[in-house]
Amino acid sequence: MESKEAELLRCVWVNGPIIVGAGPSGLATAASLGQLGVPCVVLDRSDRIASLWHYRTYDRLKLHLPKQFCQLPFLPFPPHFPDYPSKHQFLSYVNSYASRFNIRPRFNQSVQSARFDPLCSLWRLRTLDLSSPDSKSTVEYISRWLIVASGENAEPVLPDIPGLEQFAGPVLHTSEYKSGEDFRGQRVLVVGCGNSGMEVSLDLCNQGAVPYMVVRNSVHVLPREIVGFSTFGISMALLKWLPLRVVDKFLLLCALATFGSTKKHGIPRPKIGPLELKNVAGKTPVLDVGALAKIREGKIKVMPGVKEVTCHGAKFVEGQEEEFDSVVLATGYKSNVPSWLKGTDHFSEDGMPKMPFPNGWKGEHGLYSVGFTRRGILGACADASSIARDIALQWRTPATEPTRFIVSKGSPPPHSRN
């Protein structure tokens, strides 16, 4: 049995950091390291860059913030791109970015475990090579540094709703939703009222479906723009001069002037302001792209929490009962870090760094995290820059490379540099 395992296990010494994740966070970190002369190896379980954007987003998706707030380090978006690039334009940008900075991820590498080995003061990552015909080929990567860039949106969150398993129609998460065309003429229950829930409901409405959107908790809905300027951009500018709570009051006055009271349409607001709530709980306000108008017109129905799903519909906590043809779960995503990163207390049980922004990027023994700030690409780029500078300072101090590994026949020696 041991000889069979030895035949399948290949060990690779990485002369530089290992980055887990080839999304925007991983790319930003790899480019930042490269600019400081530090090589790295990027691993990703999928078969392409930014796989979440490619495989798990709906067709109508556009960046919620203007492009200048979503660009990666050292390379702005092309000037001919619109203010809010589409999903396909963003994918084109990140692929060009990887080419520009010579970032070549090793795809189909599913990290099974990662742990720090105190005997040699190195990180050991064991991956399953999904491109292998028998899917049993295992590689162990060894390095002084591990950068976790798998992000806060690695896995869909599937809610525990009583009776959901007995529903007769299709049930899908927004990670599987592509277009409202597939639901034309249907009554669709959309569970969730964040940016995804609002946009999916709007898309369903525009494509001839009848969406019923579940609002279980309070949520801030803001206009995407105020008098032609980005709401986010205005907020960032005001925060340089005014206290956060004053800026929150300004945003809520603008929202009231734009939408009127959202509470009378079944969408109550939280007691604290949108920016303060983002800082305290990481809860992002919804930037409206047209859903509120459809709600006011009655074309998107707002429903309270679901009490139970039935074979052909749902019962709600306030006593209503409706029939539906399909259910879309707009219930968000979560980190998957606890499933593979072992022996460290840098991350909490929910897979997020325990230290809040801006101090959550660095752990112990050469462990780093990027893309977990709940502040989008701007936050990821800030972390990427901090990580690159920190590792570059250590790069001048060489470590003793490991000497004892199981190496398969014909594989490169463990001291080979990658």
C-alpha cells in the first residue's frame, strides 16, 4: 500500500510563495510579488483564471462599482471599456492581466490539505491533480510561504429551508443561474435580497417571468449613482473629510429622495447606516440597477421569510401561501478554507481571518491571506501590496531547502526550483 502511494505522490519545492487561488486576489498578489522580483507558484482547482466569474455568474452581470475601483495593480482597464464593464469584459481584462505579468497558474490542482511542518519550518500542500486520467495523482508542494487567495466566495451557501427537498420544480443557486430566458412565463421564488437577489429578480422580470423575492432581514438599498456620479466614489471622497456617520446620513437622505421609503414596499432598513454596517458586520448595501422601480410597479413581488416549501409552492411566515414553478437561491457564498487549511488559528470557523481589516493579511510562520476583507477588489489589492512587500523583505534571507521527501520515479528532484 505504501509503495503504491509512493508511486503516485510527487513532491515539488517552490522557490517562492505558493498562492492558492487564481482569481483577482491571487493575480494581484502574483503581479505585486513579480514587480519586486519574487517568483511564485499559483495553484487553482479549476481549469482557468477567475473561474468563479466564468462559471458561476449570470449573463447580465456587470461590475457594481466603476472600473477605476475594480482594477488590479499596475494595469488600468482599457479606456474604451464602459464605466461598469460587463462580465465578459472583466474576464477579458483579467486574462490580459495574467499575460501581461507572465502569471501562469497550475490549473486542476485541488488542494486537499495544507499544514505547517515545524520540523523543517515549511508549508506542505497536498493537491489532487484533477487533470490526471485516474484523478489519483497527488502532488505535494513545499514552500516557506503560503498565501491563501481562494476568497470569501469559494462555495455557495445553501440554506436549510423546511420542505425544500420535496419541491417538484427546479431548485438552483444563483451560481447556476444564467438568464431569465430559461424561466419565461414562470412564477419564480427568489430567496435572498442582496445584490444578486435584486439583479436576478430584475432579470427574471425583464425576461417575462414573475419573480417573488424573499426579504427575511433588513437591508440598505442605495442608488448606484447620485446626480450622475458613483455613489461609492462620492462616499470615498466624503470619508476623507467627514465622519462615517455623517456620510451615512447623507447617503440615506439621497436614497430617500431617490426611492422614497423602502419599508412600505417590504424592505426595511437596518438601524445603523450602510457604511457603518459594512464595517461592523461586512454586510454590503445593495446598489440598485432598476429592481426598486419594478418593485414599486408591483412587477417584482416582495415576500417575508419562508416558513416552509411545499411540493408546488411555499408558505410564508406571515401566513401567505403561493404556488411557484421554480426556486432560485440568492443566498450568497462562503469561504472553504477550514476544509483544507489545518493546524492554524489565523482563520475562524467561517473561514475568515480573525483579525479585522486592515490587519488580517498576515498570520504566523509565513501564512498570508488576501481577498478576505469584504471590501472587494480594492481591499484585495491593498492586501496584495502588503503581502508582497513583507515577503520581499524576507526573500533576501534564504531558507534551508527540505531534504526528505517521497518522490515518484521519474519526477523532478525536490530541490528543483519552480
